Amino acid sequence: MLRYLTLFAVLFASGPLHAQQARTEGEDSNEAIQLPKDASPGDLVAFLDRMSSRDGATGSRFERAKAIFAAAEQLRGMDDASDEQQLYAVRQAFFALIFIQRQEPEFYDRERAALLASLRRDDRQAFKVFAVREDLVVESRTLTSDSAPEKANELAERFGEVTRSHGCDRETVNLGRSLIRKMRQTKHFFSASRISFVMADAMEASAEETVRAMAANYRAEARFLALPGNRVEFVCPLSTGESVDWKDYEGKYVLVYYWHGHARYSGGLRSIKDWLMKHPRNFAVVGVYMGSPKALDGYVEEHELPWDNLVPDDIRRNPMAEYYGVRRLPVGILIGRDGNVVSVEAEGDELDRLLTTMLERPKTDAVTAGEGRNSDGR
């Protein structure tokens, strides 16, 4: 996988975009990079590796991309090339086309369509699956926050079919991460959670121990992404040793806030305190403290924090963080008056927007903030 990522690094390595374009225009008039003559499959693989290397690459970005594509196509057409070598050629061809597209969009459209058609006709399952993956990548680029939930769900379903039929190899993991990232950006959390659950199931069934070990992280992420429209499970006691009793918060908007006492997070803590002071009857906070239990009392006293906190018994692991896959701070989960999650992005300006809508313009809260349904309209 490293050499495929290196190709991107090399092609982007020549500085800022405007400088790259200027050099490309001047360099593209030079003689094209020559492919090795009478090359064997091994020779072409070595050529592709060299063109993807920081040390061995020559010519402009555009010239390198054209040379890589030409060599990849030649390698794909060799009868004595192994399946592994031909799959490598397919990957390199797609990567190269991305960089050719800017200067030769017609070439990109024509060659990409031909490459996909060739893969779909191929009797080898790995090559057919590559075409399906590429289609998913391209279609996901058109996904927006205004897209119908059905579109995101269809992408998730097709990803599941690919994973169940071909397993959770590196290609599938990379595709899954790309789809999850896009769906989170466009607020299709339910569909993103479906992909995470599929990946977790596939990883648990893997014969590789290192892959199986990753399953728990994806299942935790899936739980987090599935929260909008559903209820939070509190799997950690309060600092008093008691469990969270939801009856104490009935009828209020509740922020479950993952935090630490570091100075960089103090601004967010002050803002939350201000909202509590303005709306003590309608708003509450349950903190999830992510530091040492011994330091909690000092931070609470220093920042005069008026809310209860969930605190782990063991500093080395936080059940609430592990259960929902929380690895960054701060993270805010906003719960509506009905007890269902409204947002899993309730921090900073977004938290202010949500609380302004809910607490200060209550007539529009269900429409604007999405209370009572998740981000996929359910």
C-alpha cells in the first residue's frame, strides 16, 4: 500500500499549486518520458516503482502521470504478467488519471471509461470488484448534505455487498474510510454507521489477528455514528459512584461533553457554563472526563464547573470513550427533550447554533436542529 500512497506524494511534491502549474506548462513541451524498450512485466513494475519514487522520478507532474498511465496500460495487456502485477497496473492507472484530468479532461473521460469497461468484462473477481469500488468512490463525490438519505443508504448497501463478497482487504478498508469520511462531512451519519458496522463484522471474521484487533474500533465508531435519533448508553459511573439516572434530566436538553482540563479547552468550558447560567431549567450537562480521576476535583474547582462528570476507575481506559470510539477532544453529543440524540457535533459554534435554535427560538427547533430524528431523516 505504501508505494501507491507514495505516488500521490511524488506528484504533489513540487510545491504550491500555482507553482506546480507554471512549471508544468513549461516542462510539458519537453520530450515525453520514455518507457523501457522490450520490457518484461518485471521491468514495467520497476519502472512504475521508480516513477512513483521521490528519488527516481523525473519530469513534470503531468509527464510522470502520462508515463505511469502508459506503462500501466502496457503491463495490463501482457499475457505473462501475473494477476498481482496487473492489479498493481490498474491501481497505478487510476491514480495517474487523477493527475491527467486537469490538463486533458477528454483523455481522462475516455480512458477511465475504457478501463472500467475492461474491468467489468474481466472474469477475475478481484478485477470486477475494483470496478465496483471505483464506481462507489466516484458516486460518493456527488453526495451532499442535501442528498436524499436513500442515496447514501444505497452507497452503504453496495459497499456491504462488496465487503461480504470479497472480504475486508486493504482496498476495502481504504474505500470504507473514504465513504465514512464523506458521509460524516455531509451529515449522513446513519449510512456512515452502516459502513462501520459492516467493516467491524468483516474484520472479526478475518484470519489475520491484526485485522481482527481493529474490529472493536470500527464497532465503537459505528455506535457513535448511529447515535442521532437514538439514545446514549452511559457505561461509566459518575464521580459520586452512582449511575446516570435519566429521570434527573427529563424535559431538558442535555449535552454529553467529552473534555479535559487542559487550557486549550477552557474556552469551550466557559461557553457551556454561560448556557447553563442562562437556561438552568431547560439545559443540563453530563461531562465525560478524559483525564486522571485524581485531577478532576482540581479542574472542577479551578473552572467552577457545575455539572456531574462520568469518571473511569482506571486512568488507562475510559469506558465511555472506548464504547463510542472517541479519540479527539472536545466531543459534544446533544440530546433533545425526548431523550434522543440531536447532534454528535455539538461543540464550539455548532453547539451555540443548536442551543440558540432550541432554547431561544423553540418554535423552530424540530425543523432547524432536527430534534427527534437522526441525520438521515429517520
